[in-house]
Amino acid sequence: MIKQLADSFIQEAISSPVLMNDLATMEMYIAESYTGRSLIELLQNADDAEATRFLVQAIDESTFIAANNGRVFSNDDLRSLCRSGASTKQRKSNTIGFRGIGFKSVVNYAENVHVLSGEYRFTFSRTKTAKFLPNDIKAPLIRIPHEYSETKYDKYIEQFSNQGFNTIFIFEANNNKLEQELAEFSQNCLLFLNHVSEITFNFNNKVQIIESHKRENQYGTICSITKQNDKSEWLVIKGENKSAIALKWANERIIPCSRDEAVVHSFLPTQEYLSIPMKINGDFSTDPSRTRISCDDETNSAIIFCSNIVSSLYKDIIFTGEDDIGIVSILSFLDIDPISKLRGVRVNDLINEKFLNSLRKSTDFILDKREKRYIAIQPKWLSDDDIDLIQENDDVLIIGNDVEKSISGIKQLLTRMKIVELDINTGLKFANQIVFSLKTRINLINAISNDGVYGLDKSRISLAQNAKLFDSDVGVFSIKTSLPSTILTDRFVEKILGDTEDSTKISYTLKKIGFNDKQLASIIPKQKPLFLEEISNSLSQENKVFKKKVIKKWRRVEQNVAALLETLKNTVKVEDVSEQNLGYDIKVLNKNGKESYYEVKSVNSLGDSISITNNEYSTANEYGERYYLAIVQQDDDEISVCFVRNPVKNLDLQKRVVRWEWVANSYKGEVVEGELE
């Protein structure tokens, strides 16, 4: 068989010299495209041969052996190995490779290649091939097989054969490129292989063994990969057509994988990185190097198969109300890059888009099953106690704080899916039929007041007039049903003023929706709580700890800090923007016309570690000396605030992967004594 193929290819070269020259040139181009991938290609071929063990060992400075215990060569295997672009494997089969050109990558470093598999023993050699060709014809390395005649490798062949390796490649190298590949080899290559579970590298008398062990659980397969003392675990969940996702696994839960690990696998890792901290695997189309994904129909189908896995998990979680393994917190990283259409769509963009579309369809399916028309996120104005009141009387499914506690990240994921909070107008419509709790009614009034600074439209005024929002001695009433003599209870007024920044806004709003002067008189004289003593003008604002008296202890911490900032002599205006996710909670306009920005951090005790999010870190970095952390300790008797200016510069921040946040374990402040009333 070997002689027959050699004679055939030699005659072909002599009769078609241009063809042979082209094949030799193409071989070099293929090898260049596969630079750095030779080990992976040999591993892939071993897996396709159903090998469970794969070994690479140097036997001297210029010779190494690759061996596997898979199926031995057939006649067809020999033919496809010799021919460029030919393969016995089909794309839709259970094999990984299918082009038949990956083996050509060894041209990068091999002068001669000896192959021993089953009954076959042959050699690829340019030197030997050139002897049979005219001088004007280039000799390719991987084309013409010659009979194997070496004896110096016999002891190694016997050694590896005795260890169960029945396919052996001997490479006579002319450089150290393979050792460079070995240094960069990722053990995660084992994750999506079908058969290989043990890899051994033996270079310079240093042995590295990489092993994978698999066990099943109710979600999929836990794949443990061990390399020396380094062990990692992944939850691998398989789908249709060889698709799969892999999620980093620790302490029986999913955790975000590192940026370097979050890549697309086309059975073996590519260089396409994901913004979502997980791996996906599928029958993706790649460029010749198998490092870049090509955006074609096959790739599109592979992404859809992976998205189906994710949407199936999502359905189960929403139906049960439990996310025992924490996958939603990983999916909450999904996002559409707004500039993708300007810079050109990438594979990561397609994956995010397909995944989110799949989750949207799953949400529609869930709504249909629950006989609900739409889904909304619980807004800040809606108390937990009132969610069931709405869901019992309307066709909305509300994702509330209780759901967020059991399904961490669900609100952020829904926001990525363009699902929004229940809006104020809808809340007012419900308040026309439902008597909400005091907390929800107060929150709604404040929400209307905050939105009404620039004027209330007629539609919202009408809804507010019909809403049962207000407490009087005769019960909860709406403006439409109240009498001119109806007066708000002291408790109701006190609660409104305790939760608002500005009593004048409340008065303005109530007047717009129909309160008369007599009714407003119960509100206007009551002033918002103020600090009872001013800060000494001699104190510098940053790196001081202020302990001050405050009347309304139930106010939010941000409100108390804002009130403190209002007492500073250089302050013109203070604005609480804590609900807008701007990277800071309070914006201050100073007398010099410049703005300062304050992020409020609550601690149990000053000196406790604090952390900032990636958004806060970026904002602090942007504003520099105009950005402050207000670190706050507040209890029943006292409030203490430590201001730290330019925390990126002045704090020892250490990056920690939770969802990217920055941690400072220490900060300093000068204590100024005072008390709370």
C-alpha cells in the first residue's frame, strides 16, 4: 500500500510538475496558518481516533515522539494523510476535525516524520522525496510516504507499544517551536474532547500529567481537570449537534471564570473571547488556523444550539423560582454592545444577541404558561407586601426582591432583555382599585414629586387624583373622593417628610393634583430635618470623620450625607442621584461653579473594609480630585462620616473577581466628636 501510493504520487509529480510545486507551496501556507497549533492538532486527531491517552515526549534535543492509544490507521486514513485537503471524517459526524489539513502543521518544525500505526510503518521526508523528482520540482514534506527503515528508534517504539500506545509519530525537529507550544498549552483543551482523558508531556526530564475525571449531576457533567497540583472543575451541559456550555464550578455552585478562560471552543479553544464569563462549544466554522470563528450559517446554527441550552436552564429557574447553582448571575453579564454596528459585528456580539433573543422567547413562553400578558421588574416604590395584590388583580408577572434573593442577578438579566420596572402611571392605575400599604403609597407620592419638578402632565395628574394614596382620620382616600375638610394624619405627613428631600416639592405636587390650602397647611410649616450644628470651618473636607446630630433617624444614609454636605460653607446645591446608577450617589455644586461627586458606603464600623464596583471605579478615575467616598457608620445614637478624596489615587485598592469590584482594606480619618439626638 505504501509503495503503491508513493509510486502513484511520484508519477503524478513528474507528469504534472506545476501541481506538485503548488502542493509544496500550499503546504507551507497551511503550516504558517497553523503556527502554534501543532500540539492541539495532534491531540484532536488522537481524540478522533477514540484515544483515551495522549503522550508527547522528547527523546533528545531534536527528536520527540507523539503517541496515542486510539484506533490504528486504515487504508483510507493513510490516503487522507498523504493528500492535501482530504479526510475520512465528515463535519456532521462525531469527530472534531474534518478538513484533513491539520496534520500539515508539523511542517513548522519537522524535517522528517515517521509514522507507526498498526501494520503501517512509513516516513515522510523531503530529502527522500527529492531523490525521485527532477531538480525543478519542489518536494513537499507530507505527500509521498516512504518505507520506514530507521532502527535507532526501535527501543522507544517498543517502550511505548508496551504502554498501550499503538499509533506513534516520531518527529525529527529543526527548532524549539513545539516546546513553546507546550509552555502555552491550556489544560482546558480536555473539556470538550470526546475521548482523551489523560495527557502526558515529558520534556527535559520534566513530566507533566493532565487528567480529566467526569461525574454526572442533575444538571450535566462535572469535569475535573488536574495538572500537577492545579485543579479546576467545570459544569459541562451538552445540547444538540455537539453544542455545549461550560461553567466554572466551585463548592457545588457556578462561579465566573477568568477573562482568559472565557473563550469560544470549536472543540478546542479558539482566540475568540466572550464578555460572559463562561465557555461555549459547538461546530463553529473557523479560519485555517482554527483560532478565529467565521460568521457563516454553520456558526449561526452552532450559536443557536448553545443558546437553546441556556434558555432551557432559564425556563426551569423561572418556573421553580430557584437558582440552586447560580447560573443567572453569569447570564446577567449578557449585553449588547451599542457600537457593534459601527465597528462591525463580532462573534461575541452574535452570541450575546442570540442568547438574549432566546431568553426573551423563553420569557414569552413562561408568561403564556402562567396566563400573564407581560413581565415587569419591581420598582423601588412598590413594597414587597403589595406585589401579590397586583398579581392577583392583573395580568402582570412581577419579578420582585424576593425573587432576586433566590435568583441572584435576575433583575440585571431582565434589564439586559429590555424588561423594565413597573412604571409610576401603572402603579397609580392600580392604586385606583387597590389600597396599597402605607410604604408603597408614600413611595408613590415621593416618586410623583421627584418626577414632577419640571411639571406634571395631565395624564399623571388625572391618575394621581383617582388613586387611593392618602391617610386621613376617616381612612385612605383619593382627591376625587375627599372632602375639603379632609386633613392628612400627622403620622402620614411625618412619614412623607421623613422620606423626602424637600417638603416644598411635596406641597407643589399635592397642590397640582388638587389639595386645597387648608389641607396643605398641615404640611407647609413642617421643615425637613436639619443637622443641629455646623461643621467647623477650620476642618478640611477630605480625610475627616464627622460625627453629627440628626433628627430623622429613619432617613436613608444617602439623605443624611446629603444633609451634611448642605451645611458645608462652599456648597450651593446638593442633589441625591443614588437611584440613577451613575457611579456616585450625590452631586454637589460648589460656589466656584465646579461639581463634586460623592459615593456613599455604609459600614458597621469605621475601619471595616469597603468595596467599589467597576462602574464606581471608572467614575472615580474619571473625576479624580472631584470624586469622594463618603464612608458612613450610622446607628440609633450617632452618624459618623469619613470622606476620602480621589480614592483611586489615595486608597490601596485590590481587584477581586465577584462581579468586578475594587476593595480597600484600610483608610484613615480624623475624628470630630459629636452626638445624634
